[in-house]
Amino acid sequence: MKYVREYRDEDLVRTAVDEIRKGITQPWVIMEICGGQTHSIVRYGLDQLLPSEIELVHGPGCPVCVTSLEIIDKALAIASRPEVIFTSYGDMLRVPGSGRDLFSVRARGGDVRVVYSPLDAVKIARENPEREVVFFAIGFETTAPANAMSVLQAQNLGLKNYSVLVAHVCVPPAIRAILGSPENRVQGFLAAGHVCAVMGYWEYTPLAEEFSVPIVVTGFEPLDIAQGILMTVKHLEAGKAVADNAYKRAVTYEGNKPAQKVIQRVFMDCDRKWRGIGIIPGSGWCLRPEYAAFDAENRFEVSDIQPEESPVCIAGLILQGLKKPLDCPAFGNPCSPEKPLGATMVSSEGACAAYYSYGRG
Ligand code: SF4
């Protein structure tokens, strides 16, 4: 397949790794932000190919993993209501809340449906005017434009039975929180290419300067990641704290301006709780007051939920780069994709799921 096969070319990857090996003079800890990158790294064994001076740690860029337990419990409560059709991306159905998941709600008669786009949920709302249709609007900057569009489309259609349960999170405040922590070990970042395709990478320049780290926009194929690491190592070795782009075929400095405009029209900044990490100030997007009628949290009584996290799960530490999946005593037994104790074992972008799927440990 064009534009994929050449980015999986083993010789090209090895050439990039050789160049990293020649240029490296000391140990560096580099975090890949996105869970999609984590899966590529583990699947293709990139971490094992790199010189031993480089330690890759896995970041919080898995939307399913960082969606807070409170929001998942709210989703479970809303989805259990008889008048509701609850729509969601498939990944969310198996994410454990406090003791159950959306699949178990469906097994008990809840009308929970998997959709591939929020616009499918709007269509369901049009076709079912007597029911309340709720879309679980999770994700980073990547999914925000389509979620915002669904609200605008529902408004244009005059739909009174469509709402969104918003759990949007944003990357730059998470990088700030990681770098600002006294326990931080990360010295360079691979930023998520798809997020930057929407937002550009202008937001990373002040972060790189403030915390003296290079932040390199990186894609998802093995060669993309090797080139992103190469660029990061070159900046680290040269002592350059810059935001740079190793994913030029998809990302510009400014990003997708029309998409950013749609996001700004519908959403505004708010504090957001990240699963296992806690509240990160200004790290989320919520609906603007003028779209409050589309906010599922306003429409349904779900404010008094007290979540209970599994006491053994260390996913929050993994998502901050402080631990790795194999450090968790529950990895593999009792925690597995069939019986997950935490979201990082469920999601197709979760670090624990990557280690489990590709036979680590
Ligand atoms: S292996 Fe399971 S319990 Fe351990 S951190 Fe990962 S998801 Fe949590």
C-alpha cells in the first residue's frame, strides 16, 4: 500500500537506528505521547532495536485510558436509563467503571450502540425522536472537530433529543503536568502526529522553551517513529530545546485552521480529571454555555457519583512514564484483555494491552 509500505521498510528503519547509534553519547529518556505510537513501538520491537542509551516511556495519549472513572460511571448511569440510546466508539464498551462496563449495561437490557462517528449518533436521534440519544464524546484534539460538528448539526436540525457526554482532553497541558512533576524523568517528547494534524505544533514551542526539552511531532509507522527519535536525539545531544516536525507529510506548524475554528465555536477550556492521574488544570474541553442544551450531564441527574478504582492498578503511573506495564503485579494475571482491571489493558491504544498482545513478559 502506497505511503504505508515504505514507512515499514526494515532497511530504512535500521539506517535511521544506525544514525541514532552513531550520534548518541549519553542516556536519554524519551516519551512517546500517543498510545498508537506505543503499539507500533512494541509491535515492531523498535524499543529493542534502539541503542541501550535510549529508554522509551509511554505517555498518556490513549483517550480511552485517561477518561476518568467518574465520567465512565456517569456514562453507565445514563446508558442504564430506559429512555436512552447510548452511543459510543467500540473501545469504550469494555472499559471498567466501578464494578461494571457498558457491555454489562447492554446485557441487562440497556440500549448501547457502537457508532463509528458522532454523526451516526445524530442520524439515530433523527430516526428515534421519542428516545434520548447520547453520544460519548471522548478523545483528544483529534476527535473534537467531528464531535463539535455533531452538536452544530443537531442544532441546525432542531433536534431536542441529542446530547453529548463530553470527556475531551488536550495534550499540551498533560505535557506541562508531566514536566512540572518533581518525579519527572522525561527529557524529550514524541508528540502525536494526528493531534498535531488538527492543532499544528505552535503550542509546543513555548513548552519546549520553558522546560528545556525538545518536542518532535512524530507519525505512527516504524520509520516515522525511528525518524522522530533520531530528530529528538539530535536536539538532545545539541542541547536544543525546540518544537520540531518529523511528520511533515501530514502536519504543518499552524495545523487545520477550519477544524480549530469549529472546536473553538463549540468547546471552551476547562479543568479535566485524568484517570489515575487526577485533575490537570485547563486540560479539557467542555461545551460552551450556549450549547448547554446538548450537554448530557445537564440533561440527566448524574452529579453524585462516587467512583471506586481498582486498588491494584498502576495505570496512572504508567501513563506518566513513571512505571511500565511489566512493573504491575497484576499484569497477565489477574489482569488481561479478557478480564481487565484497568483501561490500559482494554484500549487498542493502551500500553498494557500492547505488552500483552505482542507477548512481552
Ligand atoms: S496490568 Fe492491568 S491492573 Fe496493571 S496497570 Fe495495566 S491495566 Fe492496571
